[in-house]
Amino acid sequence: MVAKEEIAKFLLGKGYYLTALEFYQELLEDDGTELESLKQYLFGSNGNGNGEFDPIKSIKEKNKKENNNNNNNSGNSNNNNNNNENENETIKSKEEKISLLEYELRQCKDDLYRVKAQYNLVAGNGKPSLSSSPTTSTSTTSMNGITLSISEDDKDTLKELSKERIKQHELRILNYLVKSYLKKNNYTLTAVSMSEEIEEDCQHWSDVIGSKGTPEPPSILTMYRYFFENGDAGIQGALSRSMTEITKLKKDLYETESQWRESKKKLQQLQKEKEDLILKNKEFENKIEEFSRRGLLSPLRSSQHLSQTDLISSNSIASPKSNETGNQQQQNGKKQSPTIISSNSTINGNVLNNGIDISSLSIMRKTFRNLIEKRRQTVAFRIVSNMDDESEISVRIAEEVDKIRTLDSDNQSIVKIVADSLPNIVPGVLINKREELIPLILVVISNHPDETVRFSLTKLLFNLIKKPNEVQRHVIMRGCMALASFIGPQRTETEILSQCWEQLSEKHPERRVLVADSCGCLSQFASADLRLSLILSILQQLGEDKSSLVRESVAKNFALLVNFFDSPDKYNQIEESFKKLLYDSEIEVSIATRFHFLPSLANWADLLESLNTRLTNFLLTEMLSILNKYSAQKDEFKIPEQDTFKLDQLLQCFIDIIPRIHQSVISSSIFINEKDALQIENEYNKQEALYQFQINNQNNNQNLNNNNNNNNNNNNNNNNNNNNNNTTTTTTTSSSNSTSSSSSTTTISNNKDKIVGSSTIINSAIRISILGNNEISKLQSQFENYLMTTVGNEVSGGWPSLEWISNDFINKFIRIISCIPFYNSSVITGFSKALNLFCKTFGTIFTKRIIKTAFYKEFQKESIGGTNSNNNTIKKNRLLSIYTTGALQTLESSEFTTFLKDLIVQISMEERGWLHSDIPALVKCIELLCGNVFDKKKDVCDSLCDLTANPSNQVRSCILNLLNFIIPVFKPEQIGKSVVPSLITMSTDPDRTVRFVCLGTLSIAVSFINDDSIIEKVAGAIDRILEDKNHMVEVEFVNSMTKIIPTVKPRFRDSFILPRIIDLTRKNNHNPSNQQRKEMSQCLYECTRSYVSITTVPKELISEQVLPMLKLLLNDALLHDPTFKSMVQSLVNDLESSLKEDFRNSIGTTKKNTSSSSNKIEPPNKWGISWKQNK
């Protein structure tokens, strides 16, 4: 039916009305099908609905026109009409026969062509192509209003195609297909009419297309079945699926393009960062090669470590040859001292001349040693020698001095240097611009042939400025370093460093600071023998200087000097100097020693494979020597402040090197292969390069800001005198970075603020830690796996550093803390923090298997041995607080609470060597846990409250005694929610002793509670305890109330305490026991005196209740000495006189108000109230 409608629409659309009419009639005669579209169009009242065209009339006019033409051809004679009509009928009958014969001829031709087509199909084993059908179908169905499941863009395209005018060859093809359909379905008359109407002979496909090579398209029925009838199995479903897939692919393509753009952008950024890092790396390579060429680095550094300076790609760089250094020095007419080649430690096979066998070390340990050497050459050197904090002046002058290297023998080049320097000297005043003279002086020093003149000019250089400030000292040192870099070690020693010894007696501390800076900055250009002798001696002597500014500079320059030590010859002397500077009375010197000296000393000791046995053991030995003299003191003894300060400095140093101790131990692991070690080293190189890149960028920004500030200050103070200029420079300097050695000295007034404010920057810059977090995690996992395999939690053999930590270190640390009297809370807190960090750094497994085991051995010693029980008890008590607040804090919370509960039970029951005498140590331990430093209030409170249900009355009594001490540190909300419910439960305890102790605990708790509802619950619990009617309970109640009366709420004091005190007073007068009566009366008097000391007590209560109670106490005076009666009577007299005085004052006030009101007109009593005076 759909195909018939399509054909009808096609015929009407193309104007084949006669064919459409024949088609309509044949359908009606064939199967009774009546197409509404043809009926409405052909026989409707309005034709096509618009009344503009009538197809039937059009057909009649066409036939009439044809008849007229035929009549005209035969002759149009009006006289022969009858003959013409007969002839016309004859002609018409013949034409019909001819048409029928032509039709039969066409049918035969069709059969012939069909047979040929079948023959060609059989011969070629193919079938007609449907290549053109999709396009035709799509176009046709779109034109006929059939919509496919395609995208909107494709729909728009099809609509545009349907609007185009049909082409001639398309019309012939469609006519052929429709006529073929009509003939195959026996619509013969319609086909004949269509042939006559289109006036084309399209009986065969070759007649239509005009060529025999083009395949014939499928029939209309085939296209319908293929495109529409089969649904998803046909082309429509395929198109729908294809369009859906195309849409999905377009979306994926868009997302892929977006990701590609983002990746390209990130790649460009990474490429830019890579280029920056490569440039920085090249700069570092050039500097190191230049230093090596000038002889600035020792042969060990230049041959062993300069090959590893490529921090990005870790590619080796060929070390400069020694003959290149010799040639460079010969060009300047100087010869390098041979001592610098043989004095430093060199590698002979696998053994260093300091006695360390490299071959015996593990692969990871060798890698770690290389990383330490890199750190000494990069971070520590750059930070301490002030390479990261350079002013514009120092950089510019250093560049000008460096030009001396390219000087010729004539004077013209020297004149050029002078000409370059004069423009910078002329605009400024000579005093303020004296540093601009440094290039001129150094040019003459480097080129003058007379040694005497050179020596005098060198002295002039050191005396150029009377009191050089920080920036000026920095500029002088930069110039001296540039000069020493190309005159050689021999002249550096004889001409520059020799001036340092003569400057030691200078009266200005700034000049002596310049000497200390010279020793640190120029030590790299001196021979190893001179470092160990002259330079070390000068710094040691300056370390005794009276000026803290000089001593602070010595601490920083020691760090730079130690950086070039490789042999252990002078280690003991350096360690002694470190101790003196660390114990310095000025906090600035101590902090500088920790931040600068300690990291360099740790690097040196670690390279000597003696970080633990030397540096760590030195710190422990110093602590032990200070505390050992207090081991026999009582626990109440307070350690002097001087020793407390020393202990604090030593503890801070120990805390600082704990990460390094840990890394030194785990880097000695034998379980790391060469591949993992190389990976760790490469990761270190990358992180180091990134760190240096960030530091340089940060310093460039800081220098830019500092230079702007300096220019502003110089412009504002250009006309000031010399003193004002020095003050201005010092003020400007105080705002600069203080992370260096030679330029971090400051004025005394700003020392503390600067050092404290920059402590984090300095510590992070020097970075005593070598490895990163990822590398530490990898080594730590191997370390913990090894600990899990140990038998009996003991480490022995195969890992010397771990064995030392597990045995020697732990035992010595326990011995140290056992000497601390446990009432020195600040010292105990410091050691607890150190132990806590140590356990956190080494991990939970190490803490459980090594630390916990060592402390438990000490706790159980008495039960095992039995000798020296008193000493063991004191030692256990002192260890308890530090172990609980230090090591246990790093473990799980459940393990901490379990230990605390077991400890309380064991002390209460006197089990496993614990006694009741250990309760003070337990109380001190709990006080520290509940303090603000560790803040374990919740865990402690939960543990104590859980133990209130313990079946042992001794444990319950111990809990109450502990609560008496620690309730004041709890918050009121915590007391009300956790402590009070447990106390109320224990107020009904079956044991009288527990109830007796609970009474005092309840009184303490009520003094810290503000909630009235909770106070009422506590009052009820106290009343239940007082129902016992026991004399000791009543005495305890009175004594407890006496303590809390000043702090308890007034409502509880007046409505609860006072009535019960009065009842006990009356009851006491009838007590048959004189001894109990006497004891109670004394307690009641103390309680009453505490009550009346409160100034806010109402006078009515005093007159109506307190005074009668005191008079009842007078009845017990006979049991006491006369003093008691006089005290009670005196208190009564005082209260009575106070009441009388108050009464007189009130009467006088009333009379005064009455007399003043009698002279005034009283207002009318509007409300009818009768006013009465209070009596």
C-alpha cells in the first residue's frame, strides 16, 4: 500500500495526470483499492484543493488539441465533415491496433533483454549492484517525507538536496522504474498511458542511460523492502547505527583533541622548565670546572664528585686534569703548593688514608657517602658562604675583579679597569663608596711585582673601612675570594691570610668579624695543612672573643671550614670548639651553632663512619656528665638553671640530628642492590637540582627587593655624616636574608628577632636530612622487614650501626633519664619529646621490639634481682614518666590505655615489683600526660573511669587518689560527663574505705562544676556517704568542706555545707567520747572560720546560724587548752561587733534619708502604696 501511495505521489508531482487517472481506475478494478490522494486530487470539488487546476479538464483539452491537429493535417474542410468522421474512426482503430502491436513488441523485447540479463548474470556470477540505492533511497524518502534516525546535520543536508530541481537523467531513470513497476504488477493501461504521456521510449535500461556498462538500479519494490520494510535489519537500521557511532566518534575526537591540547601545553611548560634546569646545570658545571681549574677544590672533590654534578641527567663530567690547573697558575706567574695535592684524603684502591675500608661497606652505604659529599659541595657550601644572598654591589665588584684574569702586560688594560670603576666612585661620597676602591686595590695587588707593596695594599684592604657593616664585609670578602681564585694558594696564604693574624687584636668587633669571615671564605683556597693549623687556630682564638657578634660569626665560619676536612686528625678539637659555642651564654651564638655548625659536623662525622660513635655519643656523654651528679638527689630536687640550659641545647642538637641518625642507619642496609641504590641517587639528584633552582629564583627576587630598598635608603641619606651613614647601612642590612655565614652577623639589638624569625629558613636551607621521603620509605620497609626476622628482639651482627643504636644508645639513654629527679618537669618534657621523635622516626616496629623491650627489662629488674631495691625503685619511677609520655605516644591508643590500666592495677596490688610507694611517680606521670604538652586527658580519664568497676577495693581507692590530683586539670564539662558519674557510683561502694576516699574526691569535683543539676547529684552522693554516721567520715567531710568553701558556688555553700556543719556541731556536744569531741570541735572551728572569711556571706546567716554555732563550740572549750576558747570567743566578738557596726550604719542612713525628705514635697501616692522603712 505504501508503494502505491508513493507511485501516486510521484505521478501527480510530475504532472502525469492521465497516467495517474489510469492508475486509479486499474487499482479500483483490480482489487477494489481506492487511493484517497488520487480521489481527492482528481475528483474533488476543488481539484487539488485550491480551485486553480482541474486535471480532467486538462486531459480533455489535451485530447481535443490532438484531434484538432489531426483534423488540420487531413484538411479542415467544413463541407466534408461526415467523411472526416468516418476516416477518423478508421484511423483511430488502426492506431489502437498499432499501439497494441507496439506494446506486444515491447513485451517481447523485455523478455529478450531479461533473458540476456540472466545469461550475463550466470556468466559473470554476479548480481545487480545496489551502490546507487542508498543515495537514491535517502533522497527519495526524504523528499517523500519519510524521516530516518539520523542526525540533525544530515537531515538538513537531505532537505537541501530535496529542494534542488530534478535533473533530466534523474527524471528518465525514475520514469523507467515507475513504468517497470506498473508493468510487473499488471497495470498495463496505466503503463501505456504513462508511455504516451511522457512521450519517451524507455522499454529497456540501455535506452534510458544510453550506455551498456552502467548497471541497472533495483526495482522500486526492492528498494522499499531494502530501505524500510526490514527495519533495523535494513539500511535504515544500518544508517541509524552508523550515525550513532559517528556521533560518538565525533565526541571522542573532541575530547581527544582537548586532552591533546592540554598535554601539549603541559609539555611546553615541562620543556621550558627543562631548558631552565639545563641552563642552571651548565652554570654549575662551569663554576665547578672554573673552581677546579683555579685550584679551589681539593683533588678528592674534583676527581670523585665533580663527575656527579649533573643534577638532572646524572651524566658524568670529565674531571679537570691537574696539568690544566698547573698551566693556568703558570700563566699568572704563580706555582701551586705541592702540599694541597697530598694533604687531603685520597683514594688508594678501596682504602682511604684515614683508615676507612670502602670495600667493606654496602652498596647503599657507598651511595649515601656520595650524597653526603654532594651536600657538602652544594647546599652547605652555598648557604654558609653566602653564595645565595649577594647584593648587587658585591656581584658587580666580583665581576670587575674577575676581569684581572684577562689582563695584558701593558698598562692600558689596567687603565680600562680604573676607568670602569671611576664612574661608580665619583657620584658618591668617599666614605660611603669606599667599597668601589676594592677592584683598584686588587688589580695592583695582583700585578705589582714588589711583595712589600702588595703586603701593604693587602693591609689597606682590610683597613679600608673602620667598622665595616654586613654588606661591606660581604663586598670585601667577595673581592678577596675573586683575587684568591687566580693568584694561587701560596700567595693567598702569605699575602691575604697572614693579615688575619694581625687583625686579631683590633678593638672594633666588626673588624674581628671580618677576620672570622676571611678564615671561612678563604679556607677553600688554602692548603689542607694551613686549614688544620693557622685557620683553625684563628677561629679557636676568636671563639673566646668577648663580643657575641664575633662568636656568632665564628660558629658560622666553623661550618664552612669543617666542610673541607676529610681526615679525623682535628675532630676532637673541633668537637671541643662546638661544645664551647653551644654552651655560650648568648642565645644567638647557641642558635648559630646548632643551625650552621651542627650540620657540617654531622656530615664530617658521617663520612668518617662515626656519626653514632662520635657525634651522637658526644651528646649523650655530655648529658650524662651533667645529670649524673643529680642521680642521688631526692625527687624534689630542682636542677640549676645553668645546667638546664645546657641540657636544653644538647637535647635540641640531638633532636636535630635524629633524622640523620636514622638515615645513616638505614643507608647501611645490606639488602639494597645496585639498581635500587642508583635509582635513589638519581632521585636525589633531581630533587637537589629542583631545590637549587627554587633557591636561586627566590634569592634573585629577594636581591631585587633588597637593592630597591638600598637605593631608597641611599637617596634619602646621601647628605648625612659618617655615623648616620653607618646607622642607615645597618638598618638596611637588618632587612636582608640571614642564611649565610659571612653576612648573617647582625646588630645586638636585632639578633634575637632575626635568628628566631629565620630559623626555619636556615634549617630548611642547610637540610641536615639527605634522603627524600620516597627514598626513606623504601629503605624503611627493608629495615622493618629485617627487624621482624630478629629472634628475641635482639640485634646482633651484620649491621653495626643498628646494633649500636639497639644496644649502646638505648642503654645509655636509659641511664641518662634515670638520673633526672622526676619533679623537674621541663627537663622530663624535653627528654620525652626527644624520645617521642626518635620512636616516630625509627618506626612502630622498632619501638615495640627494641625500645619497649629495653624499658620493660628495667621495670622488671627488682623482681628478678632483688638487690639494690631502693635504687631500682628510684630508677623505675624516673623512667616511667619519660617512657609513658615519649615512647608510648607513638604506638596505638589501645596499647597506651592498656599499659596505663595494667600499671595502676599492679601498683595498687603491689605486683611485678611495683609498690604503693610508686604512687607519687604514677601521679607525676599522669600529670604530665594531662598537661598541655601531651594532652592525653581523654585517654587518661577513660582509663580511670573504666577501672572504677575493678573488683579490687585497693584499685578503686587508688583511682580515687589519682583523681584527687588530676581533676583540676580537666575541664568542667569533662568532669561532669565522665568523672562525676563514676564518683556517684563509687559513693555507694560496699567498702567503707572506698566511700571514705570518695568523699574527698567528690568535694574536689564539686568545686570545679558550674552546672546546678550536677551539683545536686554530688550533694546527694555526699549525703549517702554521711548516712554511715561514722566519726572518721564526718571528720573527713568537715575537712573537705573547709578546703572548698572559698571556691564552691554560694548556693551550695549556704544551703548544703552550712546546715550540715551546724548539725554536726549540735551532735558533737553530745558525743560521749571526749577525744572524738575534741577532734571534731577543732575541725568545726576551722571550717567556721573559713566560712566567715567569705565577704559575701549574708549578715542574716551570720547572726542567725553562725553565731549560735560558735556558742555551741564554746561548750567544748573545756576539752581544749585555753587558747581554743580565746580563739572562739575572739571570733564571736568580732562577728558581733561587725553586726553592730552594720546596724549603726543602717540606722544613720535611715535618719539621714528621713531628714532630707521632710524638706521636700512628696509626690502624690498615685498607686495607693503604703511605704514602710525596713528595720
